[in-house]
Amino acid sequence: MESNQKSGDGLTGMQKEAALRALIQRTGYQLLQENGQRRYGGPPPGWEGPPPERGSEIFVGKLPRDLFEDELVPHCEKFGKIFEVRMMMDFNGNNRGYAFVTFYNKNEAKTAMKQLNNYEIRNGRLLGVCASVDNCRLFVGGIPKSKKREEILMEMKKVTDGVLEVIVYPSAADKTKNRGFAFVEYDSHRAAAMARRKLLPGRILLWGHAIAVDWAEPEVEVDEDTMATVKILYVRNLMLATTEETIEKEFNSIKPGAVERVKKIRDYAFVHFTQREDAISAMDALNGKLVDGSPVEVTLAKPVDKDNYVRYTRGTGGRGGAVLQGEYTYTLGQVYDPSAAYLGAPVFYAPQIKTHLLMFHVFFQILEDVCQKNNWGQPVYQLHSAIGPDQSQLFLYKVTIPALSTQYPNVHPFTPAKLCTSVDEAKVHAAEHALHTLGLQTEGAEASTAAVAAFPGML
């Protein structure tokens, strides 16, 4: 590590050298610069045992570029003992606008996150602070739909190291098949990052098929106090033919009249209860039960505070969709689900997006049909976001088709020029843009048989 330092103790020639020396003299922490980041502590003096538990790290964004540890650390120390600060640095010696701060425990991190978010660290400069997620999960698309979980697990262990588990979901239309993708869980972020690099399109085939790989959307972390108020259940792996009336009857069977309402979206649903205790009883009783012949998974839905949850992860990218409604952000659909069009952790249903869901399903199905007929692999959608001139959040999806990404790098990934104000609008626009780029019509299902003018000879 020390060989990567700038010189000596790592401070010589740094901006604010005197102030930084004063900080480490006061605290006894080390300050080392390595691989594009500067590490303060990690571990601190006298620390014994493993690093702090997961959830003890926060992301601190919107830092003034000339602000360093001598200013940041005193603010963070007010809320708990610091295990480590990792400040991302550029080649000019400025920070990159963000840092990661790890506290001794997650309670201190939670307090710091709430108190420092929107804190005015300098005149007119407000910090953006949220939970940091150490992402260890990859999304792998383009998997043959006939493959079983055990086969996928064996194959992933064969080609990558550190595999702990694979998560595979049955097709909405045919429960004997998978959905053409899997989530692969690794034992560390490093192992996941190395696997992602190895599995990039064009580098490897699985079962003779081109695949697509990206960071999976991390599971949403919701604090215990918030989860203690939830009285809505998320039910997945339903049959397409299962009706809302059937679901309501099943969940009311535990306590008649306990269900307030049900909203079903293809093969998953949200069941609203009047009382939380009735929701818990129904979850415990019905998780794993056969409903119309399919074993359903039942969990509590997860509300996400829009002021505190932003997708900052060590692995950038990821799959997730969110819409704002009232005081919460709602992400729809637990997994990458082409039929439902939404990605991310299971939470509540936002009814205003139903029209866009239907639009996207049409566009997606056309694109999926073309890719299937040409053996191009499953299209992969990657979400990006930006802040507009009025400080509003804007969204854009890029679409990658595995088999075309190496043959036609000049147009991959398909990237719309338009930024959208909502995730569902961005997804609709991305699907339509990909179809137009391929030279396909989007007027109806017959477009799936149209010639791909942009790629002659591929049909």
C-alpha cells in the first residue's frame, strides 16, 4: 500500500498539507493515498477485529472540490466514531465531489446520514448524504430459458470465482422455464467486480450463447422503524391467469375482511391490509403456498424515503426504476422482469404509470421477439440519471443487445438523446429508440417480422 503513496507519509505536497498534518496529529489516524482515493484510518488506531458491520458506511456527495479531510472529519465526528474516510481524488489533487465515511456501527451511520444530508457545509453548498451499498450482486442476461438454477450456479462457479448463490425466477408465462436472466451473488464486491470484467460482452459465451452482464440494483435498505409500520405485502410468482379476486380470497382466508385492496401486475401483486398484524399473519401463513398451482413468495413491501435514498453504489450502473408519489419513492418489481418492465426492489404500486407499462410491454415484446429470432441474446436495459438545470432529476436508459455489441460498437449501446422526467417514460423511450435504430416499425406486433435494415444479412 505504502508504495502507492505520493511520498513519505503521504502528505507532502498535498493541498492543505499543514491542516491535514494537524488532523492526523490530533487523531493519530493514518492518511494514505492510493488508486485514485485517499484513505483516512481504516482501521483507526487501536482497532481490533473485523471491520464494522454492513450498513455502517455512508456516501457523502456534493462536496466542494477543494474540501478535504480537515473539514469533513470534524463534521462527521459529531455523530460517532469514525472507522475510515475514503475520499475520491483526481489527478489535480482535488476531490471528485464525493467520499465514503464508515462509522463504528450502523446506528452512528444512520444518525450521521440524517443530520448531514442537506447540511450547509459552506455558504450555499449543501451536502447530499445517503446510505452506501457495497454491491456484491451481478445481473447476467442472455441465459437460455431452459436452464435450471443448479445448472446456472454450476456454470457461474466454473467461469468466475467467489460465487455464493444464484437467484433465478420462473417465467411469467411458463413456470418450467427461467426468464432468461439470473442474479449472481458473490462473497465480496471485489469478486463481483472481477467477475463483471471477465463476463463483459464478447469475452465469454455461456452454453454457446452471448450474454450481457451489469451490476444488479442493490436491495433497498429500509430502517427498522419504517418497516415496523408497513401493512402492505408484496406477492410474487403468481400465475398470469390468477385474478385479483382469487388473491384477495386467499389472503382474507386468514382473517375475513382483513384485506383492504389488491393490485396485481402480471405475475406479482401488492396486497393492502387495514391492520399490520393481519398482514404479518397472512405473510407467515401464505408464504410458499400454492395459488392456482404456483408457489408464491410473500414479503413485506418496502417504502423508500426519497430524501434519504439515492442509488450511490461502489458498482455503478444497476437495474432499477422509481417513481415519486407523495412522501415516498416507490420502486416496482423485485427482479429484472421484461414483462412487467420495472426493475428494483419490491415496494408499493404507483397507479399513474399503468399506461406506460402497457406501452413499454408492446415495444419490449417486439424487440425481444427480434432478438430471439436472430439469436442476439436478451436485450439489457441500464438506467442512468442526471440533474437538470432546475435541479430536477432526469432519467435515461441505454439498451444493449449482446450479440450486436461487439459487431456494431459504433451504435452500442443504443442511447436515446432525450432525457426524461420519470423512469417509466425513459424506459418507454429507450425501447422505442432501439426499435427505430434497428429500422423496425413500432405500430404493432407485425413489426417483429420486419427486416432489420440497419443490419443487413442478420435476419
